[in-house]
Amino acid sequence: MIKPLTSLRFFFALMVFFHHVSFVTKGDSVFLKKLYQNVLSEGFIGVNFFFILSGFILTYNYQEKFRRGLVGKRKFWVARFARIYPLHLLTLLLSVPILCKKIWIGNKIFWGIRFLAHLFLVQSFIPIKSVYLNFNRPAWSISDEAFFYFVFPFLIGWMIKKDGHVKLGWTLLGLSGIPLLMWLVPENLYHPVFYVNPLIRLADFALGILLFNFYKNNQNQVTATYASAIELLAVLLLIVFFMGHTFIPEVLRYSVYYWFPMGFLIVVLSYQKGMVSKVLSNRHLLLLGEVSFGFYMFHHLVIKYYELINQQFFNIQNDYLSIGIIFVATILVSYLSYFYFEKKANRYLKNKLTKP
């Protein structure tokens, strides 16, 4: 485990959480409206970080195992399926009651197709917002992750066999094609193509694989003397990029714009030699990092259930209080899910699916 990166997952999940508190734009607080428009709405970049980190961590955990033949494709796929699918299925089912009225009066066949797309984690391949952003909205990124998990053994196998300079050249060539493609795709398709489509977002994942190999080949280059300064620089660099996002077209911010600061932050913290790494290695932050998957998967459902319950029974108008209630509820649900559902479901599926 690379402790600082585990803890960092929670902070980027929190960014996605704030991106989804869009109800503040309808409230009375002028400050919250401006804060959301200029800062919180940009929280969608948390997903960018997760895709890059996913490629990095999977390579960290599995590259040598694949190289030595200690793990095969089936064992890898079972491990990843057991990690993400139980929680995805649970949150998918929990999202149905929220939509039951729309389902009842809507086209049953179309709703059935949407549900099946989410059930089999292929919704992100369908460039229609009413499909990939339906049911539990954050699950589109899990659809992308499932695709990344499928291709990962093949990517690693290719990178192991290829000469280092050749694989680097081909990968960089593939990554450079994303900005060029932006000139060809119509603006109304920017979101489904560049932010959601797994074939395009595979570039973020591949970047994570490259970053790990850079980290592995340069582990002795960062000394403890300058580590804290470099870590602070990495944090400040991401902040600078974030603060300057208003001057950058949204299509670039979907992935390309944040590649450098996020990649730099991941690599620098991986060395675990500086002050920022020490802070992020705190056991309480590590626990938040461990439950961050549940936090990410549950937060939008908690927001929707809160809005329904609040409208029906409490009519709380204070958006600050609403955000606080939703945050605390999401944290509690995430902890319960991690210890009493995710870990047990993960263990059960691994035992069942790895038996001869």
C-alpha cells in the first residue's frame, strides 16, 4: 500500500461530492451559488484523478506478478470484479426507488434497456446522457473502470514484451491523439465522448501505467532533503491549475488539462519521503481513503434521498445545514458499507469464483 495515495482518494472523492451538491444554485445563499459556479462545480476532475491513479496502483500491484507468472488473467479479473461489482449492484438497486415514479409513467422497454446497461456495466459506451447518467449517476465511471480492468492484462503483457522506448513512444503517440480528436468531434458530444467514453478515458488509465514505470525507474532520485519541498510544489501546482480552470475550455479539462499536475502529484507522493506524505499517512486519513469507494458510490444517492425526505417531512432551507447532514450521512453509510458489506462480499466472491 502507498499510504499517501490511499488517503488522497478521499479528498478527490470529496471533490466529486461537492460537484454534485448543485442544489445550492437554487438556494438563497449568494456566496454558495458563486462558490459552486467558480469552484465546487469543477469537482468532476476527481474522476480524472481516479482513472490515472487506477492505472498507477494496478501496475504497482500486478505488473511484477504478471511478469513472473504469479497471477493470470482470470485471477486478476475475479479480484477486480469482487472489489467493485457488489457495491455497484447494491447502489444500482437502491437507486430504483428514487426513479420508480419516472419508470412507472415512462417507456418500460427503454427503462429496461437502461437498467440492463447499468447492470452489465456498459452504460458508458452509450453516448446518451439519459442512459449513462441514470440510476446511480457516479456508476458511469465504474463502467469505465470495468473496461480498464478487462484490458489491463493485455496492456501489461504488451508493455512487458515491448522495448521500453518503443512502448513509451507508442503510448505517448496515443495520448497525444486526444487533443487532436477534440477538433473533429461536435461540441454537443464533448461530454459523452471525452469525459465518459471508456475508449477515450483509457488514455488516463494508460498514463497511470506509464507514471508507475517512471516512478519505479527513478526511486532513488528523490532524497529526503528536498522531498517536502517537492511535495508542496506538487500540491501547489495542482491548485494553480485548478484556479486557472476558468480560462480553459471545458473539453480540455475533462482529462488533458489536468494530466500533468495530477500525474506529478501521484508520482511525488509515491516516494513517501516528505511532510505531505507523512500527514497523509495518518491512520484516520488512511481509513477515510479505505472507505472512499463507498463514499463515492453512495454520495449521490444520499443527496437524492435527502432531497426527497427533506421535501416530504422537514423542509430545511439552510443549504449549509443540508450539505453537513448529507456529508455526515454519506460518511456513516460508507463506513458501514466498507466493514459490513464490501469486505464480506469481496471475500465471499473471491472464495466462490476462485474454486476449481
